[in-house]
Amino acid sequence: MKQHLITLAFFFFWYGCQKEEITIGLHADDTFYLKRADASMRVLVRGNTASKVFMVIVHGGPGSSSYMYQTPGMTDIVEKEMAVVYYDQRNAGASQGNTSAGDFRLDEYGNDLYAVLKLLQHRYGDDVKFFVLSKSFGGMVASSFMTKDNNQTMVKGWLFVDASHNYQLNDSLTHEMLLRVGNEHLANNHHAEKWKPIVEYCLKNPPGPFNSHQSLLLNQYGWEAQKIIEGLEQNDNNVLHDAIFCENMPITSYLLGRTNAADRRFNHSLNNIKFSHTLKKVTIPVLVCYGKLDFVCPQGLGDDFLAHIGSSDTHKIIFERSAHRFEEQEAYYRAFVQFVSDHL
Amino acid sequence: MFIGMKRIAFIFFAHFWAVSLFAQGEPVATTMVSSNLKIAYNGSIVYPGLRCGLEFPIRQTDLKAILKNNAWKNVSKKRYATLELGYYHHPSFHDNVFLLLGWQTRKQRPKGFFTEFASALGYSRTFLGGETYLVDNNTGNIGRVHQAGYNYAVLALGGGLGYAFRHKSALYLRTSLLTMFPSINIIYPRPTVDLGVVWQPKHFLTTRLKVVSKLKTRKP
């Protein structure tokens, strides 16, 4: 019995002392964790680490996951050219810990992003070049990071993709777009039964400062509208299925990250945070991408972002047949690669 | 943290106090019996693992009832205190080792088929599925954390079915839900499936078993 216990103890000691696995090559696939206070965040680095160029994805949500970005297109187009960093924010995806709800503050998310970049430098060298791709809620996280101290000097370029930096503006734009497009469809009798409740809600809740409950409902109606709108490019990727069965995504952790009470409380706290007037501090090159049919983060957010950003090197692309999910996958990914290669 | 530990201690106490109430029955006979050993493949659905443990028989109720068609129905209900050690491996997420102390009931039919229900409380230690680094944003210090992971209290509930063979062994299939807390998501639920064997070696951790016989007849 004693021998078995010693063997078991030796196993765990050996397990805990494994050598660092750092891949510098064309097909890296390194998973490691970043621990800050009581939260441990999963970081996955895939692709061409030999390029020394790292594109860090700041995913949406709050409480979504970087697993949602691990698509065949990302592998075939982007990971060939650079390393792509998929990291799960606290309370999302494969992140773990005992963190209490009080630690879910936007500035902590920004500090996590700073720590991710520091850790990547530690592992892959101080000479690596970073590009930050922020998507949806990730725009808030990245805005918090970029406008703090001199953080932006760590980054060569910022890809602001279907993202938000101002929730109140986001809600007003979603409201306006739902009402406008909804009325057009009702007039033409296209999916009238599905548009009717959306339009009715918008009429009952006129523009103004929306509270967090209204904000949540507008977001849900935005997703509904994207299911019935015509003209979207069809996308056959089943990212969730692939994540569960090919990428070992912890499904219960992912689902709870999206729905738990801490997440809802955090969502409420975001309602009055806006970065429009602090963006003038940011002077690094930016690429702004929006789907024309995006009701969740309408393209007007990109216009406001560009109107306030301090950078003189700005680029904007509107994808005509996309909404909020990179529907024109190849076009999005090629635009990312082009922007990065133009700003090395 | 201290308040959290007090809550956990209270739940443990309440659980075992409730369990001890079962001992208030009226035994007809007592007999010395061996305890059971069990070992199972414990898959967290698709992620492999192992679970092994002990079942200490506490009480057996042999129920004989007469049915509407005048046939006799025999059912044996057994109650066990259980101790289990489990493990599963979820690549790139975590490895989890857990120790459970529980209560199990098993209802066995004459032909050998049985159903069971198990509840348990315990402790879980996870080991993160990758190298882990602690980053201090203020100082810029970065250090590796060895054996990084988390401690959780666990509440496990499960049910299953099986077949008991003549030679004091049985095969069983059980699904369980491990609920770990406190977690970043408040709780972290984890479904598992066990496929395993139970056997009763001779003179192994012999315990006193209370055997109660009950007869149920129809009202006149």
C-alpha cells in the first residue's frame, strides 16, 4: 500500500514538473494557462509562430469563448501566415478558478489582456509583434486595454471587427436598424409574422438611454433579425460541434460562462461604459470591419470609432453579405492577413 | 473563504445526520458480512477515467409482497455507506481527482437485476491541462506554477442499473453528476458514466449488517 502511495505521489510530482512546451515553427499548437488572482485563463497558440507575428483574438460575450474562432478558414488562411492566439477570458470557455463575481470588472479584463501579451513575450521572445483582433464585446475589452497607460505601444495594429466600444450607442443603432429594416419588411410583406413583434417592441421602447434589460432584449432581437434577413452568405461551419468533438471544449463550463449570474451582473455594469471620447489616445494603425447586415453590432459603431480614434492610419471594410459571424469567412480572413502584412 | 468552508462543513454534517436517521429502523436479525470492492471505467462522457471504491453494507430489507394476481414479489433493498476515489482526464482542460463519501441504495430483484441510487459528498482537486504561469502586472514578474489547479467541494448524485451474478459479483452502469463548487461559474457540473464491476471478497472488512424482513399483504 505504501509503495502504491509513493508511486502515486511520484506521478503527480512528475506531472507537475513537466518541461515547458514552446513551439517555434509553422504548425504550433501550444496550450497553456495564465493565472491572475483566482482565475486561470486558457491560452491556445496555433499556427506560424516562426513568423514572430501573433494575432491575439479578444472574443465576444461576455462569456463566449475563443473556441468559436477556431474555424477551418482561420487555420488555412491566417494560421499559415502568423500565429493566432485564442484565449478564453475569465468566466468563459475553458477558463477555470474560484473567482467571485466581484472580480468581473471590465478593467480586469483589460489587465488580463495585458498579462496575456506579457506572457506571450515571455514564452516566444521579446521580438514578437502583436496585432489585437477584438470582436463584439471584445471591443470593450480591447478599448479598455488600448486607452490605459502606454499599453498600445505593445501592439502593432488593432483589428476592430464587428465590435462595440459604447453599449449605449450600440443599443441605439440596433434599435434604429431593427425598426428601419423591420418596417421595410412589413411593407413588402416579407416574413411579416417574424418582424412584427420586433417592430412592435421597438415602437414601444423609443430611443433614449436604454436600461440593461432593454439592452439585452434589443441584442436578442438583433440575433433574431439575423436569422430571417435575406442576403447573408451561407456558412457551413459548425463551430460548436467541432469545438465539442474535436477541440475538447468543456461544454458545461462554456454554457455556464454564458448564462450565470456573475455574467449577468457584469453585463449590467457595462451599460454605461463608453470609450468614444478616450479613443483619441490611440494612435496605432486600425482596421475596422463590419458586416452590413449586422444587427448586433451595427456598422455605425465603426463610424463612431473612426470619428474618435487618434490614429491617422485607418482602414474600413464593409462586408456586404455578412452579419455578426464572419459569414464571408474567406474575405474576412484575407483582409486580416493583408492588414497585418501591410503593418509589420 | 472561511464562510465558504463553514457552509461546506454544515452540508457534510447535515448529510451524515440525515443518513444516520436510517438507523432508526427495527432490525430483525444481524449478520456479519464482507464489504464490497468496486472498480469502474469512469468516463466523463467522452473523456476517460477510473473510479474505484468500497461499499460497506449497512442494512438490508427483504420485502415480500403479494400482488393482485396472488403472485409473490420479492425485492431486496440494500443500503451501503461508500467511499470512492475517482479520476478523469480532459485534455487541455484539466485532470480531476476526487474522493467521495456517500450513501447508496440498491434494489435487487430475484433474477439478479438491480437499480441503484447514490449520493455523495467529497473533495476534488483539479490539475490544469497545460503549463500555468502566474503574471504580476505591477512588477512584470512571470513565474510558472507547478501542479496548478483548484480545490472544490463536490456533491455527486447518480443512478444506474446492473446485474448481480451468483458468485458475489455484479456488473453495473451508472450515470452521475459531479457538481463542484465554489467555481468561477459558481458551480461546475460534470456528468460522468461508470461501467464497472462490484465484488465481495471473503472476510474483507467485515461489518455488521442489519437484516429486516417485511411482509406486505393486501388489505382484507
